[in-house]
Amino acid sequence: MSIHCSTEVMPRSMPRWMRRTLHMQWPVCGALALALAGASTACVPNLLPEDRADASGDEAICTPGHVEACECDDGTAGWHECLVDGMAYASCFCVEGDDTGEPGTPGEPRCGDGLIQEGEICDDGNLADGDGCESDCSADPGALVWVSGYDGGGGLDDCALDVALDKHGFVYAAGFDGHGGVSRAWVRKFTPSGAPLWTHYYIDEARGAHEAHAIAIAESGDVVVGGLDDATSLNTDGWVRRLSADEGEERWTVHFTGDGGYDDAVRGLASAPGDSVIVCGERAQEKDDSDAWIARLGSGGDELWAHEIPGAGGDDRATDCTLHAGQVLVVGNLTLPGEGARVWVERRALEDGEANWSFMADGGPSSVYFGDVGVTADAAGRTYVAGELVQESGEQYVWLARLDLASPDPLVWERVLDYTATGTRGMALRADAGGAVYLATARVGSSAVTGSDDILVHKLAPSGEAIWSEMYDGAARGDDRGYGLAVSPTGVFVAGVRTVEGNGLDMWIGKFAP
């Protein structure tokens, strides 16, 4: 077995509560922090990728991202990480001071111990100010706290499309990689500090390529992921898989195939009461004619209810769903006669999925098409919808609107976010408990060097005014894009892709300070 990956996490630090561990014969696996966090310490051992070598032909000595104990100058234990090429370990990371009097026993979590604990935005292992992470473990709004990348191997594109958080602050990302020339669905769990804990792959050779498009955390803490696979050489099926949170083991998998046997897919997921999950996407009865689709699955994968929402003919689909005040909100694209695809928003009852409110938007007279659409609602009931807007000129923008579902005229305001001459691509949308709304997208042609795309993250007030905007431009100066988004009081987490020179697109997960 081999693992082909490049994991780069920064900053990640580890307390020196383990003494004299240089010669211990067990895998540290990226997180001595597991014990501190109360998580399972089971992990994938340091498996070497057989086909990795440097320019001289020397074989790799470690899996990139793997962490081993090392000895500090004063004889205490530190840690170091395998470099991204797998040819060597980085220098030993040592934390000044010790917070426990017992060897091998963690002390109380504290700012400066190098682990992002509850209530901390960052923790760089020191109490210095002015280094990007302050002495109280705060950071400037919009500051990039950590980044993790993943390479599926083979120089093929790898994409992270969604991200979710559990109640303990652990981070889960989903997407697909190009390992072996066929896409396989990919799910990874990270510590709050960005250290990878486990990775789950889903590929059924009989069903062809697999992609994970959505992820959610169930009430029980289980991880639910959904997407599509190549059920036949020409058409796709949707699927949902449920995993354990501690080790990423499969609990069950269900597939969704429309009566016509054409393209079906899962695009969005949302946790629901009773350990159930809301699923949305599309189902096709005829070729090139799909209907938006939404369903509720029980904790065992049983279908509690399902509804199809047809348009006037064409590719209609639901692209995102969420819960608010005991109701289901779902958004997507519906085709209107002679008008093309429009943003469609519905509120549905949780008990039976029946619609009780709906809204359509067209993005203005020059718009001709809406791509992926996202929906979110804050604690005060403010609902936000965003979509990828394609105009008659061919330019792409992000359309953002705030809705009041209790008003007969629900459109409070709308914005076309025109950041560049060529527009923006793709987007993800989430609100926090305080009423701010966050948007992750890509700014097209913004790289000063190559004119390529950069990841763009915004925080906006309920009025629609910008609070901050931050951009990520990868070292390769290629296309970098944000597709998934999750927010908490201590972080804004973005899933997407970055360009790695000579290696195409790699998955990218980043945390920004809120």
C-alpha cells in the first residue's frame, strides 16, 4: 500500500510534555495533540510512497506531512515533520518551558502551547506579539492562520469542494483526487490546528470515477459525505456515505438513480434533527433534462421523504441546502420558458418536505445564466443567497442577495460583486451567529504575475457592506479557487484548489481569522 500526498501545514506546534521520546517505536502521525484533544490516537503509519524520488533518483525516506518525535538541545522531546518532497525531516521544533511536572503527562491547555484550543483563533507556540498570532492567541481579522494542501499523485488535478466543522472544532474536508488516473472521492479530518488525522477514500471500480461534493456533521458526530459517480460510461449516479468521526470507517452507503438512468448527483448536505440528514441535488428522467431534487435520510440511510422540482426543461438542480428555525432552505437553478436558468429558493417543512415558500431571482436584465447557488441564514433569520452569474458578455460575477422570508417583498438588497474586469468564479456562502456573512470565491485574473485566479474570502455586514476581504495567491502563481466554506466563532475555513508548479491543481484547505 502507498500513500501519495503532500501535506503542508503551518504553523503547527507541539508541547514538550513528552520527554526522551526520540527512540520510541510508534508512529506520532502528525498529532501528539490527539491525546490533548481527547481524540483517538489511532493513525496511519508512516507508509513510504514507492514512486517518489528526487532528481538524483534517491527514494523518499518518509511520507510528506508525517510527524516524528525528536530530541531538543536540552534533552527534552520535540517534534519534526517530513518535508513535502519526502526526502528529509525538518529541524526539530522545541517549545521553551514546560507546563507539567510529570513526564509524559499533558498540562492544562493554554495559549502558547502550540495547539489551537477552544476559544483560540491561533496558537504559534509562543507568547510574543507582532508575529501574526498575538500573546492572547488572537489574530488580525482575515489573517491566514494555517494552510493544508494535498496531492493525490500522478500530476492530475485534485479538488477540495466542501468543508465542515464538528462541535469540538475538528475540521473535515471532502473532494476528489486523480490518483491512478480515475477520480476517487476523498474525505480528510484535521485537528483544530490543521494537522491531518485520517483520510478516507471511496472508489468502486465497477462504478468508475467518484467525486465528493458535499459534507456535513450529523447530530451523533458522524461524518456524512455525498457526491456522484460514473455509474455508466455516459451517466452518473448520486451517492451518500456515512463515516465514523474517530477513524473515518464506513457505516453505510446509499446510491440514487433516477428512473431514466441519466445523470443524477448529490450537491448539498445539511444535518437535521434525529441524526438525520437533508440531501439535495438533481435527478434526470431524460437525457439533458434533470430536475432539482431534495430528500431527507434517516440515521441508517433510509429515505424519510423525497421531492423532485421540475423546471421548464433543461438542467435544473438544487445546489445547496440548510436548516433554519426547524425549516429546510434549498436553493438551485430552475429553467423558465424562454428565460434560461434562474436562482430558485424554497423553504420546506422538515417533517414531510412540502414547500411553503418560494422565490425566484434573475440577477438583472443582462444575466443569462446562474451557476452554483448557495444559501445560509443567521440566528436572527436573515437569509442570504449567492450565485455564480454569467452575463451576456460572457463575464462571470458573484450575485449576492439578502432575503426576508416574512415579507411579501422578500428581496432586501442584492449586489453584483464586480471585483475584476473578467469577473469571479464559483462561490461558497455561510453566516455566523453574530449576523456577518462570509463568501469564498475566486478572483479571476488577479495574480499580478500571471493573470491567474486567486482565492478570495469576504466578510460582509448584514447591510451588505464589506468588513474585510483577503486573497490567497499560491506560490506557483497559477489558478487558486475557493469552493467550500465553514465558519465558527474562532475561524473561517475554506476548501478549494491551488496550483502547484508541475503538478496541476492540488486540494487546499485554509483557516482565516474571523
